[in-house]
Amino acid sequence: MTTPLMILIAGPYRSGTGDDPDLMAANLTALETAAWPLFRAGHLPMIGEWVALPVLSSAGATGVTDPLAEQVMYPTAERLLRHCDGVLRLPGGSTGADQDVRIAEERGLPVWYRLEDVPGCAVGAAS
């Protein structure tokens, strides 16, 4: 068993969707596919949108295109990174995910680009 880590899963959410809600939902689902393997390995997976979207909604915003989103979406990930132990960067173009990687590297946090490189998540790891 490895030491449990809180790992931010970073990848495309809004990027490349043209703000189509169905495409953003599909991107969130793609991010969430990494959650179970991380959890199964003893880690706590985190996705910025899991926090940012309810905050945005509770602030009365109409969605990610609302002007208030700029004050919530990226800042949420930045705040989360103060508590995370590393970042799993999934494939795909994403300004926000690239920013997450930059912040993690500035803070000396590990960044993994493949799930199997995260401690405890190697192929064949206990399920």
C-alpha cells in the first residue's frame, strides 16, 4: 500500500466544446474515468469541476459562460492545488489543465501523465 495522496485529475473540460453542455459532460465523464483506479489504489481523486460547478451555481451564475465563471473555475483548481499531493494530467488540449500542471510544478508537486505511473496504480495493481 502506498501513502494515500489527494490527486487532482486535470484534463479538458470546456476546451474544444464550443460550450456545448453535452460535450462538456462527456469531458467530465472522461476525467472521472480515472477516479476509481485512483481511489482503488488508496488515493483521494479530485476534479476541480466537482467543486467549482456547485460553487458557481450557488453564486447564481447561469453556467460556465457566465462572467462569474472566471472568478470561480480556474481559482478553484488553484485553491485545490494547495491541498493536493500531485496532478494526473490526462490527454487533450486544455488551458486550465496546463495551468494546473504549471502550478503543481512550481509547488514541487509530482505530475503524472499516465495513470499507471501514479504510485499504486501500475498495471496489475490490486483491485
